[in-house]
Amino acid sequence: MHPLRFGLKASGQAISIEDLRAVWRIADEGGFDHLWDFDHLASIGPAGPDRPIFEGWALQAAMAEATSRVRIGCLVTGNTYRHPVVLAKLAVTVDHLSGGRLELGIGAAWAEIEHQMYGIEGLDHRVGRLSESLQIMKSLFTQERTSFEGRYYHLTDAIANPKPVQKPHPPVWIGAQGETTLRLTARHADVWNISGGDPAFVQEVSAKFDQACAAVGRSPDEVRRSLQFDWDGKEKNQLIELSGKLLELRVTEQVIYVRGEQPVRQAERVAEVLPELRRLQPVAS
């Protein structure tokens, strides 16, 4: 079984730059394995789209410079927001800035209001676009020239230099739970990011993912499983118990989402509990 790793996530939504920097410092100095933001152009959630929000890849570049050890990424990049060549160039740049610490998180995108407000195309064919983007980016990362003739994207002898620090490319995390995207994830991902849910949901969708892996001829054990979840910072035993349940379900990449009015204090509390979380042991498969 894959080793158990822990991350912190601060979205960049309704949070100050000062608080973001403080969370990044806690993640880097506190022994976390990875550090995350998210990728939206307008704020999400019940409070509506009007709240302040920072751009996800610009934040990752800042994270690369503000940290020295922790791995960094985005859970997850909305594929429709950028052409795959632009996204590949961003990824390579952040991989170099961080000295090879990038985890490349990506998903098909889902927020209708963003696509409507900004006139972004592709939401109605988002899975097909994601499939083509993944093929293009992997080729740009590894090949001297890339030609691609797809339904949505077209490249002719495309050059993409430099190549990533990590070979053949940064680990690819794909967020998915639908049947079509699960199969896409089974084909392309190093890590499957389970899009929300309690342990019962995780168990249900994991069975579907195992079937998707079988359908594409890949062992489910090759793909690490991740999940992000909230903790209110109060009862540490609740966090430890949830983490243990997720580990039993083979979720070895666990990301605690810090948000609300005191994200820095939340991050500090998670850091305090981290040594006890580290004592949890994967069950041999």
C-alpha cells in the first residue's frame, strides 16, 4: 500500500495574502507532505460569487518561492479555463520555481456561473476536452515536438521547452467521480482525487473506480487515492478517527481544508495533531 501523506489546503478565496503566507509557512515548517490551493475565477459556495478570490496558478508560483520543502499543487485546476499549452507552460514554470515539487492537479471544471459570466466555452464537452488536454500536456512534457489533431485542440510541430524538472512529468492528480471521468482518471492519473464524500461515499465510488481501472487494463493499486476534508479544530479524536477510516479505504493522500474566519489557527491545530496522525499505519493489501 502507498504511504500515508498529509496536506493542507487554503483556497485563496475570502482569505488575505498574509494569512495565506502564514498557512504556507506552517505547511512547510510543520512537516506536511503537500500544500494546496484551488482554481476558480469567482468565489464559490453558499455566500455567492462576489467575495475576493486570487488566481490559483499565480498562487502556486508564490507558494514555490515561499516554501523550500513541502510539495505544492492545486485541487484541482479547471481544464476549461486555459488552453492546454498555456497550462503545460504554467506547470513547467512552477515545477522549476519549486525545484521539482509540483503536483499537477486537474479536473474537467464544473462551475456554470464562471463559464456564463466570462463567456468561457467548453463546459458542455468538458470530459472530452480534459482527455485531449491530458494527452497534449503529457506529450509537451516529454516530446521534442507535438502534433495533435483533436476535436477541440490542434497543434502542429509544437515546441515546449524547457521540460519539467520531474521526469517524465509532475505527478498528475485528477478529480473525478462520474463514470466517464473515472475511466479517464484510471487511464491517466497518478493520483485520483475523490470529489468529496464521507467514508460511505468513498467506499461506494472506490468500487466504481476499481471497475474503471479494470476496464482500461490498469491495476487500481497503481493509482494513489486522495480526499480533502474539513476539520473544525476542536476534537482531535474526530480528526484521527476520520483519517483512520479513510486509510482503511485506501485513501493515503489526505488533505485537510482550512477555511473560515481563522484559517491560520486551524492550520496550527492540524499541525499540532500531525504527529498523532503519522502514527496511523496503512493496512497491507
